[in-house]
Amino acid sequence: MKLHEALNIDLNEINREIKNLVTHDKDVPKKSQLAQSILELTGSGGKRLRPLMVIVGSRFGLRPAGRRTLQLSAAAEFIHVASLIHDDIIDNAELRRGEPALHIKTGILSAVHIGNYMSARIIELLSKYTGDKDRYVHDLSSVATAQLCLGEYQQLEHAFDYDLTLEQYLEKSRNKTALLMATCLRVGALSAESSTETAQLLYDFGEALGMSFQIQDDILDFTQSADILGKPAGSDLRHGQVTLPVLFALEDAELAPVIRRIGPGSSPADIEQVLKLVRGSDALTRSEAVSQDYLARAAAIVEQLSSFPAHADLETLLQYFAGRDR
């Protein structure tokens, strides 16, 4: 069973709202490269994790979710997809979900403009919520314009930086991945008039899930095939991303010198050698333990929300994140 089915969420409603963000913008011609590229991107698959989190969050409110919640869920996906466009450009990644990345199809300049438009469209959409009780919606635009950009900049700044600290890695992962997931749950809850205490617990739950999610992504880059990943295995290492498995492997006095020799000009053979060395070390097991620790934190928060019927949806999310292919 797919995640949206397990959560009893109609994905078609979310997809319609995502499409509306483009087709209802009178300033964007429907046949333009901008419109067609975004519709292709947003329709190319993906599990809609972030929109689903907005909907789940709304189930902890005092009133049923309405059109506003759906619009916020669509906004969350727009923010996520825009971040992927910029991420692929920074990483010089050629594939996304097994297909050519947007900048490969359109050129870097056009792709940058498309990503920028998507972020700006969200700010435009959310700007109409001006009442004091609506202030929470601007958390999404804040994530779109500040935290995600900061995470991407941190990723670029620390390319091939083998002196990266664990704290810097965790901060980058939080900005790049966890804060949007956390904000989706919180914003969804507040859109349905939940208490601020409940919304904060959901935020903490989403942040813990997001951190586990990012660490699992880092592990999968070493353990899965290109067919499953939708991009070449070891892409993070090839693009200089010092992830948690690499940080742990660098603590091995024999592995560290070999890893530190990897740079922008390293050959595929050199990369493959390091991938094998990391796989053969305890780095992946240690990384998995950190991921599980974040999942345990999330599970403890579910217990605190057990008086809500919707806590079962948090259990479903928890099981999904814990059961991702390794």
C-alpha cells in the first residue's frame, strides 16, 4: 500500500492544487517553457511527502482541513521541487528520478529562473494571509527563502571539506531537509486551529523524522544501485558532499588518507575504491544508529500525542521512514 493510501489522503486533490499554482498565474503563458517545465517537474513522480505531512498535521486541529490546507500542501511541494532544481545545479547532477535534471534540459540559466519563480510564487500566494492569526503560513515562505537556501549554500561551501564537523553536518541536514518537513506538520496543524503546544510537538516530530530521512539518504548513496536511486551510486562522494558515513569513516586512521585524496578531479576508479572502503567499515552501521536515534525521538513524541486519533497517522509516517530500502 502506498503512503497516501495508508494515510487515507486523496493525492489527486493535492496534485490539482499544485497544478493550479501554475495554471492560475495569469502572468505565465500556459504554453511557455516556464509553465511546461514546472508542470513536467511536479508531475514526474515523487511521494508527495511534504504535502502529506501538511494534511496529517491538519488532523490535529479543532476543525476539518479546508482549501487553505490544500493550498499550503501544494506550496510545500513547490518549495521542495524548487530546492531540488537548485540542488541539482550546485551538485552538477545530470539525473533526477532517473530522468535528465531540469538544467540539463533547459540550460542552467533557465533552470535557475524556474526555481526562483517557484519560490517567488509561494511568497506571492502566502502574502494574502495578512491577519495576526494567519502569521504561521509565512513560516513556509521563510523556509523557502532562507533556510533551504542556507542549507544549499552550506552544501556548496563545504564541498570536499574533510574537516567538516559533526555539528556542521547536522546543521546542514537540518536546513536542507528537516526544517521543511517540520514546518509542514506545524503549518498544517495551525491551519486547522490546533493549539500552539500541539503544533510544536508536531514540529519536533517532523524535525526528528527529517534528520533520520537525510541520514538514510546518505546511507543509501553507498548501498543502493543507480536504478533504485535514480542517479549514479556514490553521487554525494563524487560531488564532494561529506556525509555522515564519510565523517565516521574519516575517524579510521587507515581510511582517512585515502578519502582525503578524493577531489573534483578524482577518477571513477578512485571513487569506487573509497565507496568500497566505506562499505567495508563500521561507518554505515554507526550512521544507521544515529538515524535510529532520531526515529526513537520521533516515536516518543507520538506517545505524547496519543490522545489524538490522528496519532495513528504519525505511526504510519514513522513506519514508512523506518522501513525505507536500505
